[in-house]
Amino acid sequence: MQLYALGLNHHTAPLTIRERVAFQPETLCEALRDLRSSRSIGEAALLSTCNRTELYFATEEPQYAADWLARFHRLPLQDVSPYLYAYPQRDAVRHVFRVASGLDSMVVGEPQILGQVKDAARSAAQAGTLGTLLHKLFQNTFAVAKEVRTTTAIGANTVSMAAAAVQLAERIFGQVSEQSILLISAGEMIELCAAHFA
């Protein structure tokens, strides 16, 4: 079986599509087991954030993952396929290295994505879909991300999406402390926004 990465992100898909294929944290294990239930998929991990949904998997039939993604979300494949990218082997490895290092983020260098990749690996392990190939991929990914952060200046002016939102609001409205702010959402990112605005 060969390694593949398949997904869509803020570069390839509008928010309306990204929202339709996102996975809630409480459904990840169920989704991974469902994906893995096919004999076509040997190992699988899912990374689902506000800006991307990606599958990392081992298979001989890569098209099965795209079919499964659309079917799982009850969408016609033609609604999703124009926005998907698929990377085989070496390109899949390069892609996950870039993602975990913050090079493929809306805000280059943002540090939250590495934690989200670690969560994806943890969820796959809990679901029993993290085999030898993906385990090795993620261990190398974490090492590369750490190396990138320690040997480059990518984290020198680290700005998260939450911090960028506050900076943009300050440019638009001047003194944020004089504004009334309503935050509508749930999860880690909104908590970070609240902390930055506070």
C-alpha cells in the first residue's frame, strides 16, 4: 500500500465547501473507523480544522478516499472534487511537513496547526487506524516541524489567526477597548480570540 494525502483547504475551496466537509472532533473516531472498514484503506488519519480537511491514508485505490469523503458528508462527488488536491507518496510527505511547520497556513508560521496535526495522529491511534506507515510519517513530521521552528525565524513574529483578527480590528476601529465585541463560535480558536481581545 502507498501513502496518499487528499484534502481541501483555504487555498482550494471557499468557506461554504470547507464547512460542508469538516469533521467534528466527537465524530473523528467513528469517521476513521468507517473509512478504514473498507479493505481499500490500510491506515488513515483525518486532520480537520477551520481552514482544511485532509485525509492521510495508505491504499492501492486512492480514488476511494474521495468517494468516501463525499459519501460520508452526503454530498455528490462533483460538488467536492473540483476543490480537492491529492498527493501521492513523496508529495504527501512534503505536504504534511509544510502543514505542520505552519508554511501552508493562512497566517504563515501560526503555531496552532502543529497541535492540530498531533491531535489528528492521536485520534487515529484511538480509532485504531494509525498503522506503522502513518505512525512513522507523523513522528517524522513532528521532528521536521520542531526543526523548522528552531532553525528558522518562522516563529519569531508568530501571529495566530486570533491575534491577526485583533490586529485587523485595531486597524479598522482604532481602539478596540472602546468597542463592543460579540464572538460567535465555539472551540479553541474562539477562545484564543477572546483572550487576545481581552
